[in-house]
Amino acid sequence: DTEVTQTPKHLVMGMTNKKSLKCEQHMGHRAMYWYKQKAKKPPELMFVYSYEKLSINESVPSRFSPECPNSSLLNLHLHALQPEDSALYLCASSQDQGPSYEQYFGPGTRLTVT
Amino acid sequence: AQRVTQPEKPLSVFKGAPVELKCNYSYSGSPELFWYVQYSRQRLQLLLRHISRESIKGFTADLNKGETSFHLKKPFAQEEDSAMYYCALSGRGGGTSYGKLTFGQGTILTVHP
């Protein structure tokens, strides 16, 4: 399996809801990433996990809470989001964290906050 | 800080014409440069990286450290090359930016028949 999968594909949630995004890879990669992509903009890094430990947090608001339960799985827990958080959320993985490693991207979860 | 600059204006060419997508970067150390591509309704994927010096789908890119550029070129564009192209930089520096991938704004390429 050489793909990163993400569920759900689409998510609509209210500002008081709690939801989670899920990302999975079975390539044996030890680094996993969350990006946020607004329409017609490039992906912006949110979090990096390396060997299941949070390595980079790009000053993301606490209403976004990442979790890496094991080396294959990455979650993003969402709570009390704002309409401006509506975006495409991309997950990626790479063999290791570092500049030389190709990142493999999932198809994304399109999130709408109402 | 690391920064990547791409022209935001879409690029249109005819099939068989040469194409050049421009990318300039700002980084104090020695960067790793990449080109990622996103075809319509497909996921973002790596096209090529400067360190491998490969030609992928007829595309090449040369890192010019003097001009801090990493332009993507193809001598004869094909219709299937139509896509969004992102130039990206990953820094070798340690600390909180290690391995962080920073994307340019992206350039939409349309190849007309």
C-alpha cells in the first residue's frame, strides 16, 4: 500500500461540535504531517509528528488538537472551530523528518464550519 | 526564515511550445528544493527535486544558488501538463524548522491544443 488515506472526504460541522479527522499510511513512514489549504492558496504546515512525537507545532490554535496513536495513524481533533477554519486539510507522510525526504500527500478532507 | 516566490499569474501556452515556471527562494543556509504538481482532481504529488537531478515527464529544474532560483522547464509542453505547480523548499537548519516544507503560491499552467 503506497497511499496516504484520509477520512472523511467531506465534513460539515457547527461551531460547537467536536469532530476528528483521520489519516493513515502503511508505508512504514515515521514522519506525518497536517497541512491546511485554503482555496487557491498553497498548503500551510500545521503540525509534524516524528516517531509518534510532536516535533513541530506552527503556533496552531488549541481548538486543533493533533494525536498520533501509532506510527501508521494520525488524527486531528477539532473543537469549537470558527467559520474561517473552513479549508482543505491535508495529511502527508515521509520516510523520516528531514529536508531530503519526499512527502506523500493524502487527498484531503474538505471541512466546512457553519 | 525560508520563503518561496512564484508568479501568481497563470501561464498559458500552446501544445509543443516551451514552458518555464519560475521559482525564487530565500533561505540563509543550503536548501532542498522541490517541485510538486497537482493535476485536476488528484492529490498533490512530487514532480522532481533538485538533489536527484532527474528529468521527470520531460521536466527539468536547475538550482541556481547565485540567483536563488529553481525554475522548472520543459521544451515541448503537452496538454496533460496542465496543472497547478508548486515550488517548495525544505531547510536543513535544525530546531523547529527542520524538514519544514514551505510552498510558493503556485502557478497554474494551461496547455492549449
